[in-house]
Amino acid sequence: MLQSWGVNMCLICIEFQKGKLSAFEAKRNLTEMYTEIGFEHILEALQIIEGTEDLEKVKDGHELDEN
């Protein structure tokens, strides 16, 4: 894992934040790598991905699901 901004980040997170992976691709890659990067980081990465997806929905004028 790489360290950036004082937080451990994996290659999936870095590439997702650069825009080189879609949310779908990043989630799929996380499912393939969960044993190597650990459950705690999976949760952190999913929060990053979900937050970005929500932001994109708001920008596009869509309502967010309450779930």
C-alpha cells in the first residue's frame, strides 16, 4: 500500500481518484484483492467510491437513495 495524506491507500484507490477506474471497476478490483489489502481498507475504499458516486449523482441532478 502507498501512503498519501497520512492515510494508507492502495493502488485501486489511487487509480480511482485519478479517474483511471470507474466506480464499477474499482469495486470489482476490491473484491478480487480483499485478502491482500484487508477488510478495514476495503471499507475505507468503499466509502471513497460511494462518496464520489453520490457527488456525481448530485452534479447530474439526480436524487440520492435513502439507503
